[in-house]
Amino acid sequence: MNVEKIHETDKERYAIYVDGVLVSAAEYKKGDGVISFNHTFTNPKYRGQGWAGQVVDMAIADVEENDIGKVVPMCWYVAEWFKKHPEKEGLLQEPLN
């Protein structure tokens, strides 16, 4: 199994491909010092295997490592990810409720 994790800047998403098939992606929009994650999805054939968590892990690591900006979790999955990773709260534009 060939797993490829890519930041597709032209499509404004972080993506994971398995054997050339898109299995999961976290889509975003960038603004003045912020990056808003507005949609996370996993190909139905690959759901329940942890791909969404991996793509969000990759995305947030890239945001942090490259000082891309503060995160606005418009997508429920990304918001839940931050609730499970309180050590990353400093990356948020505003604290979660």
C-alpha cells in the first residue's frame, strides 16, 4: 500500500492518497493571518480507519511548523480534533467553547 500525504496548495487542501486514490482531505481558506478549515472528508470506502485524523494531524503540524497563522475550525471535525488536543489550543484564533 502506497500512502502519499500532500499539501495541495492549488486546491487549498491537505490530502492523503492511498495507491493513487484520494482517501481523505482537509480543505481550507486563508485570510489575514488565519487559516479556516471549512471541510474535512473521507472517501466512504475508507471511513473508520483513522484517515481524517491523520490528515488533520498533518495539516495542523504544517500550520504550526510554518507559522501559517491562527486556526479557525469552521469544520466540526477540526473543532473536535482541537478538543482532543488541548496542547494545541494556542494555535486557535479563539478558544473553543
